[in-house]
Amino acid sequence: MTFLRLCNSYGRKYAFIVENNFRTLVVHSMTSASAAPPTVPLTNLESNEFDGAELPFFQLHGHGYRQVISGPRISSCHSQPKMYYGPVTIRNYLAGHVKKTLRMSRSKTQPNYMDLFLKLPTELKLIVLEHLHPIDLLHFSQASKYFWSIIMSPKAAGVWKMSFESYPDLPACPPKVTKPTWALMLFGPGICLECGKHGALTDFAFLKQYCELCMKANYAYISSLRDASNWPVPVDGLVCLMLPRSYRYHGLRYTSAYPSFSNAKYLREDFNAMMKKVTLIQVLIEHQVPILSELFEDYKIAIMAHIAKVQQVSDEANSWATDIFRLCSTECDTALRKTTERCSQRLHNLGHELQDINSVRFSISQILRIEGVYRFTSRSFRKIRPRLESTVIKRKTSRIKNERQELLQGVYRDYQKTIDPSSWHCLPPITLVKTIPGFADFLNAPYDKRGDIDPGHAVTLFPDFIADWTKRHQSEILQLLKFDEQQDVGTRLRKLELATSVVTCIDCRWKSQRGLVLLGWENICRHKRIEAYGGFCSKFEINEVASVAVNCLLSCVGLDPATTTIDDMNSRDDRFLCGNCPAETSRGIKGLKAYTWIECLIHSTEMHLQANAMHDSPIWLLLSPEATRFVKEHEHDYPLPSWSVWRCGKCASHFDEVVPQEEVIYHAKRVHLIDNPVLGVDVAFDSRLYVRQRKVFRLAMDPAYEFSCKRCPKLPVYKLWEMQNLVQHLLAKHHIVDPVEEEDWAKVNVVAAVSSSFSPTGSEEHSNL
């Protein structure tokens, strides 16, 4: 039996590598090594010298063959480590890379020297073996017991030494480790020492192999270790300095963490043993055992030097292994990318559209990775073709569906532009056009091409669609209110427009502020049509907390809750202070926020959601006209003119893209010939958009700004003073040393009214207003 057949019988795919090495090296050794004569006399071997050698797998049954082919399963924290870590890390990629580097092309004309090598004396065999790579020597030793006895005998020590010296790129052998053992650690199978499963590449720091799960059981960070007294161990403790440490993440890769004491891992067993030893020696030293202290110091120096040497070799080996990992990963990714390109080109040649193929290129790459196809062949493509075509066809179907929906949405968008801009925020969402029954045949047609639809026919379906959507959702909201059965829909809608009819959105009240207080059908409809958080809001309820708050506000302004509408309160545009909130300091001003009436409702709802007991009984303070004017003239415009949230009120020029206010004003003057565009009519905020909450003005309370100067002429901005600043102003601007009330200055009532639920305690607290 030739050497090639021996290796094949062992199930090694690399047999031809060693065979080609032997074909050249046997001749070289016979012609040049040890002054050998040109013609080497063959040693006569006894007939049973080789025939009696036990070969591995001499009798191999089906179960054993399957076990040899598959090997033990991989130990990992993940159910599919090949998918999670990639194909490079499933086996010993160091051995695979070296075998690929040494692989030589076969030559049919090259003679076979296998039988000649087997008949050589042992000395010449060793000379031949000196020229092999350590991985070849390792495989050679595993071919049979006979070869193992040759390469593992003490006479073969020089063979291993020469083999490692011939390949200086290999990491140096650690101290107290034999060359054969080092070769096994580098290129042997990654089998865990504890559980016996694959996925355990050698940890060069400990010179042991543990899989990912066993590493978690046997390795420990310094933070989880304890000394003999069960106290935490310092990172620079004596025991830690006397033990090797590893920075490996897990057993499938040589990638490691940044080398620091906090990232260092120690073997629990070694740590506990060293801790007991050091503790015992320290106890004996404390009892003044003779000479022990000097011996212990020598022992520490020696073991720390040994650990330093091991750590140096470990770092070099890890760097070498990591470089190979990067190289293998790059080669694997390159091969996968090329195979993906070949498969994409083949699918395009089969008639699939290029845009669909490019859209699922990543999915194609994942299919190739799952199937382990890194080289394109006709056979491999036939195997995965059904999955690839299924992926491309699904993408094509999805694309055509989207194109048809986009076509309908485009027609619906053009139809919306013909409607009055003030009603845009009350129209159904554009994504619901696909639910119109009249478009079902078009949307569900065979997905071989997009097709077309008549815009004129589509436009006739939109009015009924808008009316049905509005009627259905109005009915859902009106069911939340209490009505008499005799009341018609118009009467119910008018009740919905009352200031006391406050609705809140259940779907987003914990996520966003914009759904806490919804007043009137237009605001509710506007909220329903805006898609957020993965869908449209559909669950609403009456906001009882806000309803109580609005009744208190109406008592402040003296209006009837049964008849006051939302427009009535908006037209008043009053400002209120919360009587439950303490004065807070912001930017050097201690005071209270001045809210609009809708902001008051939002504030009450937020306090209720935060379970703030101080706001269980709302107290609201209505500002006087003078104080309200002072607050308004110090507030910023809302929305800000510089925000891109403005549209033209006369046309649909800004339907698709809103712009700053200045551009809309220029548009109104240039296109519509309006000399002085009116804000809110010709230039309007696009209600389809949500903007962030405005910054509320804080009215100073301590000291209170409740005085006005009667010497100053009327200014564009109304100004209130606190007394100290007012006196300085009268002296500096008007040269008045002793100002007189009602002649030089006047006190302004800041609070005009208080809600009906105002308590005596609250009256004393705010009496200074």
C-alpha cells in the first residue's frame, strides 16, 4: 500500500500535499544528504516489518465511518455557530491555511516514490522528514502506529527541530513544551479537554483547549476571584502576578481583548491552587520558619520570569494566529463576493430583472453562506437555484406591489392638490388608497408587470372614499360622548366642538405629548391621519382630567361650559398660571409659567400621568389684560418663521414640500399679486405637520413684575417692572427722585380671576399677586 493510500484510508484530504513533498524530497535526500552515494542501496526489510503495522480504520463500519466524517458537534453558546461566527472559525483554520499554502499542483508525469520511501532505512526516512512542514510531520505520525513510532521516537527530535527552523514564520515553542506537542496545539483538531466537543482552539496562555461553554466554567475575571479569607483579590495581587493570564474572548477564535488587568482571565483551578500555596507559605513565614522567606523570594522571581516568557510566546502566537484569521476571513469574504456576483449574473441570464437581483444581493450572499457555497460551479448553482429564484421572485412581487401602490398614491396626491389647502389635514392618509375596493383588480393582477390605471376613473372613486372614511371615524369618536337618542349627527358634532369635549389618544399617551389633549374633530382627524410608532392611532377616550381642568378655566373667564366652544376660547387667547405649581428659578428668574388654555389641559394631564398629588384639585389663575399683553409681547412667534412648516393658502405649490415663512410671502406677492399677505389666510402653517412644543414664558413672581411706568410713552412692547428697577428707571430716564404713585408709576393687577375651586389656602399663598 502506498503512502497516498495510507493517508486516504485515514480520511485526510491533504494526503496529496505530503505525497508531492515526498516525491521531491526523497530524491533530494538520496542525492545530497549525508554524503550519500548516487545510487542508494535499499535495505532489505523483513516481510513482516511493515505488514504487521496496525493501520488506523482497518475495519471501519458504517456507524464509525459517519462518526469519523462528522466528528463531535461544535460546542457553542449559539445554536448555529457556523452562521454566527462564520465558516472560518468552525475548524482549526490555522491548519487549513497552512495546508492551503503548502498545497502543490499534481503532475501526472511525476514518478511515484512511495514504495521506495517505505523501503528506506529509518535514518534516511528521518532525513527526508526533516524537509517537511510540522503539520506534515503531525499528519505523518497519525497515519499508523508504525509511522508514529518513527516520528515520535527520541531519535526524531532533530527532525522536529529542523522542521520548525525551516519555517521561521511559525511561533516559537513555549518553554517546557516539546515540538510535537506544540505542533499538535497549533494544527491539531480543536477538541475541548473537558467536554470533548469541537470549537476549542488552543489557548496559548494556558496551553490548553476549552470550548466556549467550558471557558465560562473554568475561566474567571479577577473581579470574581476571592482570596483565602473570601475577600476580593486586587488586580495587581501577588497571586495574579504568579499565574498566566489570557485575554481570549472564546474558543472559536484567537481574537482577544485589550490586555489589561480588568480584561485578564485566569484558570479557576490554577488560581485556587496557587492561592492555597501562597497562603500556606506566608503563614509559615509569619511563624518564622528558617530560610523559607529567601526560598520563597527565589521561587517568586523564577516563576514570574517563567510567566513572562510564556506570556511573550503567547502574545506572539496570538498575533500570528490573529493575522491568519484576518487573512482567512478576507479570502472567505472575497470568495463569497465573487460567487455572489457569478450567481447574480447567472440569474440575470435566466431572465430575472437586474433591479430585483441587486435588491436581494445580500440575501443571495446569505444563502450561499448558509449552504457553504464559496466557489461557483454548475453543480452548486443547480443545488441552490430554487432558493435563489424564489428570493428574486419574492422581491419582484414586492416591487410590483409597491409600484402599483405608488401609482395610486400619485393619482391621489394630485387629487388632494385640487382641494382647499385648509382641508388637507382632514383627508384620509395616502397609504389607505390601496384599500379602495375599486382598485382591487389592478392591485391583485398577475405580478409580471406593473400595469397602468386610468387617472380619470381613479378620481371618481376618491370623493366617496373620503366621505366614507370621515363618516366612519366621526362615528367612532362620537360614541365616546353621551347623547340623547333623538339628536342627529350635526348636533353631536357641534357638541364635539365644545371646549369641554376633550379626547385623548390611548395608543400614544405614554409615548408622545401630541395625543394627550385633542379638541374638536379637525384636531382628532389630524392626529388619526399621521402614522407614527408603526401604525395609525385608533383607540381614544374622553380625558376626564382635562375636562375638569377646562371647567376650572371656564369659571375663571366667566363662560358657560355648556355653550363655550373651542373657537371661543381660542379667540380670547388668555394666559393662565397654575396655582398648584411652586415658583421655580430659571435663568435667574423665579416665577411661574404662563400657559395658553390648551397648554393648561396638557399640563394637568401630564401631572395626572405622573401621579402628582398636588394637582388632584386644579387651581388656575387668569392673568389680567395688562399681564397677558406683557406675556404675549415677550413670547416668541410660534411656529417660528424660520421653520420649514409654512404653505401658501391660495394654491398647492407647497403641498409636497413646505418652506420657511419668508418664501411663502415672496410666493404670495409674486404669483398671487398680494401686496400684504395675511398670516393665517394667505400664509399659513401646514397643519399636516407636528412641530415641537413651544417654549412657555415664565412670569417672574419673586420679585413680582407688577408695576408700570406712567412717564414712558406707549411702546410697541408693553413693559412691567419690579419696584427696585422701576425706581432706578425713573431716576435715570425721567430724573424723578421721589416718584409718586398714580402720577409716576402704577401698580398692575397681575391676576384677574381665580378658578372656582380656589381654596383659602391658595388665596393666602398668592395674595401678593
